Amino acid sequence: MNRHVINSDASITYALKMLNALSGDAMTLLVTDSRGRMLGTLTDGDIRRALIGGLMPASPVSSAMNTTFRMLKGDCNDIDRLRDARRRGLRLLPKVDAEGFLTDVIDTAVTRSLLPLDAIIMAGGKGERLRPLTLSVPKPLLMVAGKPIIDYNIESLKAHGVKRITVTVNYLAEELERHFATAEGVACIRESKPLGTIGAASLISHRPGGATIVMNSDLLTTISFEDMYMKHIAEEADITVAAIPYNLSVPYAILTTDGSRITGIEEKPSYSYYANAGIYIISNDLLASLPGDERTDATDLIEQALDSGRKVVYFPISGTWIDIGTHADYKHACELMAHHEQMSL
């Protein structure tokens, strides 16, 4: 039984013992009936007010509980409810089914969101630019501040409520398969040959309707998958591409011309673009249309979607994004995360 869940017949004294055992955790109990139906919540404050009001320590917690509480219902509004709870400083939220039975306990300090998405992490590359480091270790398993690169992404996806994560593997596949052998909610699928940056998604069954996060495994990023998903839904997009600002400075005076005539001159101009960050939210019907066992890059799928009139939008990343493709990138990522660890001590 979850240590935050108490039966409505339990005594106030027993509830105090449970709350005392929660020291340092969320100091809230969820009160259910004998069948597991959610009835209310209970805190130290509720008990204190009940005792002042004349209840005895042996009284049942049902006489002291708060029956007006916020909950999650397993529907499309749960993301907004979770955001509202976080804004209000609520730490613990019960999740109930249509009959009111408690199905899960959500800690808002751990769970950032509850996205109705699966995820695919592409981890089949050889990482040749990082040799000799990748001669015996697949790039996603290179250590950054004591943790494999890919684990940062796995943890972030899980914190956003993603329950089903598939890692596609090829080069040194057995190392990644061993790494995730006991990982809850994570499965590996092996390519028989290199299938490009998204072709391996054809090896996975996709739920009808909905969408999937597809991302490269060698990224270190603080992207908000929730904000990206909300953009995807608001735009009614078929593909949402995470993008990073890319500025190009030209060290010369640039001429604008009309035939042989100069019509203007701009001294050392700078141009701003958005670059593909290697993270996508893609409608499952598009992923299901990928040709099986055939090399396909993400850019190919995007171009096909555009050609067929599907809606493709971009989501600008604000925060950290490092593509760990070179030794310099890897060094930068290690230094950044080491600094972050020191600051959090």
C-alpha cells in the first residue's frame, strides 16, 4: 500500500503516526474507503482543527478529513490540473478512475506533467566523431557528470509522464540492451541495418490516434516537453519540430544588386534562423506510414508531410540544448553538468 494512503476507518492517532513517518516527504494522507474509493485528504492541520473541535484521538479519520480536494481524472484536462496544483503549491494529487477509485498518487515535485505520449529515442549511431571514446562504448552511454547521456533524456521523459519509451539500437546494441534490461517502461528494439534518423520507428507499433515524441539520444537539453506538446495540440499539428536559434554573421559588406547595378550595401550583416534540434512530436498515423526496413531520415518524413499538405510547425527551445557530436561538445556538456551538480549541493 502507498504510504500516503489511509483507510477511512483508521484512527486519528494512527494517522498521526503515518504523518510522522512521512517527515521530509509530502505531509498529506489520501483517505479511501475499504474498496479503495477516494474520499478525502488529511493533513496535520486538519487533525489539529478536528481535535480542537472536540474529536478524540480514537475517532476515525473520516471525521477529520477534507472532502473538497483536487484530483486527476485520467482525461485530457489533467495537464492543466497538474499545472494548477503546482501553482498552488500542492505537492500530492490523487488520480482516480471514472468510478472514483484511487489509481495512482502523483507527487508534483517529481512529476512535471502527464503527457499522453509514447517516446522513441534513436540510439543506433556509431558516434564516429567521438572516437576513440566510442570504440567500445555507444555514444548514448558516455558518462556526463556520473550519468550516461541517454539517462538524462529518459528521466526527463518519465518526469513528463511518458510511460512507454522505446530505444532503437544498432551499433554496440548489446551494451544498450544490457543497460536497459531492468529499466521500467523502457524497451530496446534492434535495427537489422542502419535505418536513418527515423526509419527505425517503422519497427514499432503505434497506438491509433495520438502522437509520439521522437528524439536523438545524444542530446543534453532542458526542453519542456509539456510546452512543446501544448504547442502541438494548439496548432493541431501533424509534426512539431523543436528548434534552436542559429545566428549567422557575415564578416564582409554584402551587396544587393539588380543586374550589374548595386542597389544597396550592408556592412557585416547578421542573419537569424531556426535550426532543427533533433526532437519531434509526430502524429502516430504518420509514423505508421513509414516504409518498413528502409532507411528514412526525419527530414525525409518532414518533406513528405509538407508535400502532402500536412501541418508542420516549430517549437523554439529556451534553455539548454547541446548536441554531443564532437569532443568539444562532450567536454562542454561534462563541464556544464559538473557545474550544475556543484550548484545544487
